[in-house]
Amino acid sequence: MIKITKWRPDTCGCEIDYQWDDAQNEDVRVHTIFEMIKVCPAHSGETDKVVHYAKVLDENQRKNIVLKEILEKVPSAVRDKIQEDGSIVKDIKLGKEYKWSFDADRNLVIDLIGFTPTEKLAVKTITDNLFPNKVKIL
Ligand SMILES: [Zn+2]
């Protein structure tokens, strides 16, 4: 069945209704832009809703993928965190922080608070490989 879900990304102020089919397996499920409900100042110039959705999605995924990569590939900055239900997830070590924002050109700007120079370099290698010229590390 075709469903419509409202998405408010945490990376900008846009509000997007996207469409998906619950008959499709989650791994291959395609989200299709249905309607732009709200357009944030950073994306106000977009006239094509498909392009607009792709940009918002790209920015949101870039932010999430970089965090996921840090959790997987920079073990010295990562701890095991026990959740309320007892399950264990990876999280940034206490005293360190992955802070992010976007600049006027919609580059992902990362502030790696408490990270050692070695850890910062490891993150830079990751972002240079995955998102060349789209991520800045402070
Ligand atoms: Zn936006």
C-alpha cells in the first residue's frame, strides 16, 4: 500500500511529505517526494521538488553517515552505551562530541569536541573519501 509520511529533517527547516510503498522490503524501499510542505531559507531557491528533496536528503544522510563512520572506524573515540532496554549501542565517548552544522554553501561543518589530533585526522580521511569538498572539520 502506498503511504505518505511527513519528514522534518534535523538538518534544516524544510517539511516534506514523501511517499513509499509498504509492500516493498525496507532494504530496497524507495522514498519518493510527494509534496514540499514547508521550505526553509537555505532551500528557498529550489523550484524543482525532486531536486529539492534530493538536496535535503543528501545533507541529512551526509551528517548521519559521518557519525556512523566515526562510530565504526574511530574506536578510540567510541564507547559502548547501555540503553534502557539493556541493549548496547555505540556512542561517542563521554567528554567528546560530534557537533555539526551547515555553512551558507551547505557544506557539512563538523566540530569534533574533545577529539585528539589523531582522531580528527581519521575523521578527515573518512570525510575526504566519502564526501570530497562537502565536509569541513573545524
Ligand atoms: Zn531545507
